Amino acid sequence: MMPKPNRSSNQFDLAIAGGGLVGGLVALALAKLRPDLDIALIEAEDHFGGNHIWSFFESDVEPEHRWLVDPLISRHWDSYDVHFPKYSRSLGNGYFSIESQNLDKELRQRLPFQALKTGHKAKGVKNGLVTLADGAAIAAQTVLDVRGSGDVSALDIGWQKFCGQMLKLTEPHGLERPVIMDATVEQIDGYRFIYCLPFSDTEIFVEDTYYADTADLDSATSHGRIADYAAEQGWTIEAVLSEEKGQLPVIYGGDFEAFWRANSGVDARAGARAALIQPITSYSLPMAVKTAIMIAEMPDINQQKLDKMLRTLARKHWKNGKFYRMLCAFLFLGADPDKRYKTLEHTYTKDEELLARFYAGKSTRMDQVNLLTGKPPIPISRAIPLLLKYR
């Protein structure tokens, strides 16, 4: 794609501030559906997507939207396992993983060189302009802000935090499918579980994950716990091929309008910047896919229309997430930290299709009733006040 005639190399139709998963998917969707647009994708690092593995359930992404993510998928499995102190279970919902280098590679293949602005940190965003940390600026008719979660002081949050390592083993690990949660491990710093993705017979991604009250994360400690877990499985580590870590806010309440005002700039926001995340896991991929395709399918993309569309989408998503935020309040406020696993243990006793809708954020009224029935995983004396406050 060549730049438009008589246009400065620093003047674009759309500037995307943030080259992570959300910004990358928007750029790829536009490259496919709106190749006439000149796009700038602005990323602080020297590559797009950071150093991450993003995963999603088959039920998370609509079949008609899979064209956007299918070229990025590294591995897929037909089922997955969970392990809790009381039981283990296999579930038939397909599971897919994307490595961040796939996103970077696809962007470099699909977008023209002048669109790829790596090594440029977006410091300020406003109508018509993205100001960079070095004082330079990128002008655009329309600006989209996807620079992470921003100011979350107006929200009530806990944290999902994690350290993961891709391990090369000396012998096959023996896992046929992912272990999404192994909560049989020692419960430390809130709800703790180990997450395993078998990428080959001898390569496995192992993540030490916590639903905790603070974002504090000691990588060395987590790496030690991953090594201990591997040893308990009888695995001998030959090498650590890669590492990643992260801290994601898990929202269980707060003032959405105050959150929106606290993050000034443009109203055209997506991903965590607009709280467009899965309410239980804080993962952004399912909503990122939906948002990217909504943007790319707009017949006329301008700042006013994009502001209105994304502000409306964010408010609707916040309203629809009320039930899930209440469940998160049960987890963080209703259970003692070392007993939080019981909330997920209770949830995973439910029907497979209900669980698929649960993770896709599509729980029906009957699903919601079902999830609240049975022996409560938290004390009634704590559940009732939370139910009244967050229902």
C-alpha cells in the first residue's frame, strides 16, 4: 500500500496509540476490510505485542470473526482440564493460544512499512494528535487510544498476577491437553493455581497465577514455585526458553463514569483503557476481536463517530458485566484468601455449556441462578451484604 498523494509521511487517517493485542487486532482488521486507510500503529517497544501468550476458549470468539485470529494461532486443543482439591475434570470446549511473535510477524507482513511505528512511546493523546515521549508528534484525522488500563483509582479492583515460563524438558511431559487451573497447589497470596499449556511433547508453558489483593509480584519466587511444580510432576527442565509476567486488574465495582473521566484524551478507547475486558479473567482478546471488527466495518471512520461508538460499547459492556463483577466481589471480599479456590471449585461443578457461556460473558438468567445455587462457597453472612451491594 502506497501513501496517499500529497500527504505528509506523518499525517494519517487513523493513529492507534498502543501496539499490543488490541491495537494490533484493530490494525489487522483495518488492513483487511479498509485497505484504503493510512494507519499508524504506535508502540513503545521495538516489536508489537510484547512478550505474551494469549489464549481463548472456542466459545469466546464468534465463528464469523475467526478470520481475524486464525492466522495468529500457535496451538489449539479440543479440550482442557481443571484440578481442584475435591475433584478433577475434563471439559470439551476448544482452547487456542497465540504467541505475541505471531502478532508482530503478521502485522509486518500485512501493513505497509510507514504504518509501523515501533520504538515510539505515546505519551499524550488528543483529537488529531498523538504526542510521543521524545517530543515528536503524529498527526491523524482520527485517534484511537489502547494504551493499557490507565488510571483505575475510581474502580474497586483485585489483581490477577502471573509469571510464566516456557520449559524445555528432557523427557515428554505426558499432558494431552491444557491444564487451565491446577488449584491443588499450596494456596498463597489469595487464590493460586498453576496453568499449563503443552506446546509439544517436551515443551510446556507453565504459569504461576494468583487472584490477589495487591499487584506485588516477585518473579524469582514464582520461578522457584514453577520449578518445584515441575519436579513434583516428575519433569526435568533442560532449559527455560522464554518468560513472561503480568498484573491485570480484576474489576468488582466502582464508578465507571469517574473512571472514564479520569482517563482524559479521546473517547475512542478500547481494551483495558475502556474496561472492555472479560469481567472474570480480565483477558482482553474476546472483546478486542469484537471491537476491531466493529471499527473496521464502520462505513465512515472519523473522530466523532468513533468516539461515540466506543463510548457506547464500553458503557454497554460495563452494564452487562454487573453479574460477573458481583461474582468477583464474592471472590475478593467474601472469601478468606486461602479459601478463594472454593469459589472456582463450586463454579466448575456446573454444566459445560453453562461454563462456556460464562467465560464468553453470555450467561443467561437461568445460568446466573444456577451459578448462585448449591452450597455457598463463602459464608452466608458475607454473601448477603455483597449480593445486596453488587446485584
